[in-house]
Amino acid sequence: MRNSSFTPGLAIAHVGAGLFGTIGRVAIDVVTEVGFAGILLWRSLLSLRKLGRSAPLVIEQARRIGVESLPLVIITSVFTGAVTAVQAAYQLKEFVPKIYLGTAIYKSVVIELGPVLTALVVGGRVSASIAAELGTMRVTEQIDAMDAMAIDPIRYLTMPRIVAALVMLPVLTVFADILAIGGGFFVANASLDISPKVFIEGMKMFFVPRDILGGLMKAFVFGGIISLMGCSAGLRTLGGAVGVGAAATRAVVTSCVLILVGDYVLAVLLFRIIFGE
């Protein structure tokens, strides 16, 4: 039986109000997240004057962020270089000589694939871990207890993680670049009939130090994004165990999105403005 009280215009108005309400809430959440992260970064920078006292904490976080992420980076990098070699050989086989395969692998790995894929896989692991750890401390009132004992949570919890990530992401990226190029070298030599001499000569033809520098600068920024988003999500956790899970998810999603957006911004800034000719 048809409901005579149904009004299409009223239904459309309700849908529109719900849509704009959702957009408004998302905009408010984004502004809140950015504002909190900005304040957190500023307070962490101010805490650097006490970096000497926090050195053991930084070393511990560097071990957790860098050393414990190394197996994941090794697997990702080797197969990234291998698949890059196969795809580059397939796309270039009828257009350019084989000697340029080494150049294609070197350029793509050092400038783009090395820093970005390393940041994504490490960010998925590290940002979730940081958010879950700090979020648990927040909901169990451990951070409030630190405030009550006059212990600065920013110096003790946030600053060591940010510093460790800023240092270790470029280090992991160097390992990733070497392993990815090694994986491409092995595939090129073993299955693509490209001799080691030809591969290395191709790399040397267009080698420029600014490519490596640009990739490491990207990794440095990505390390800051990963740690800052993890700390921000963790410190803003509410709602017990459910809130901790939501914070970990939010940290991973935000980190990955900002890494991809930041990659574009840094690519334009570094390779079109700073290093551009």
C-alpha cells in the first residue's frame, strides 16, 4: 500500500542534508587532525633541546622502527627490483637497446620505488604499532599519570619516535635501493640475457648523485609523516579497546595517503624546481 505522506522533495532534502553533514564532519575531522599534528610536531621540535637525555629512548625506537622492519624491507625490495626488470625489459625491448635496462631500473628504484614502497610497507607496520601503543596508554590513563608526575609525554613518548623515524627511514631506503637494484641485476642476468657488464654500464651512463639525494630527502619526510601520524592518532584515542583499533586504522590510512600526496609534492619541488635545469 502506497504511503500517501511520502514527499520526493522532502526525501531529496534529507539526503542532501545527510551528504553535506557527512562532508562537514569529515572536513572538521581533517582540520582537527592537521591542527593537532601541527601542535604535536612543534612541541616535539621544542623537546629536541633535551635530546641528550632522551638518547636511550631514541636508540630503542630506532631498533624497533629500523631493525625490526628490515626483514619486511628485504622481501619487498628484492621482488620490487625483480619485477621492475621484467616489466622494463618487456616495455623497452623493441624501442631501446638492452644497455638502457640498467638505467631504467636504477632511476625508477632510487627516485621513486625505493623511498615510496619502503615508506608504505614500514608505515603500515610502524604507524599502527605507535598508534596502538600510545592509544593503549591513553585509554588506561598512563599518559595522565605521566602528566601528574611532571613527566612530559611529548619528550618521553613522541619526540624519540619522530627522531628515530627521521633517521631510520633514509637508512632503510638505502638498503631497499641496493637490494632492489640487486634483484633487478639478478633477473636481468639470469633470465633476460643481459650480461653484468652491460647492466652496470647502463647504470653508469646516466648516474647523477642528485637522484640518490632526492630519494633520501623523500624518505626523510616520509619518516616524519609515519611517526607523526602514529603519535597523533595514538594520543587522540578515545573509547577503550575499540578506540585503540580505530586509532591504529586511522594512523595507517592517514600515513599512506600523506605519503602518496607528499611524494607528488616532493617530486615537483625536488626534480622540477630545486634540481631542475
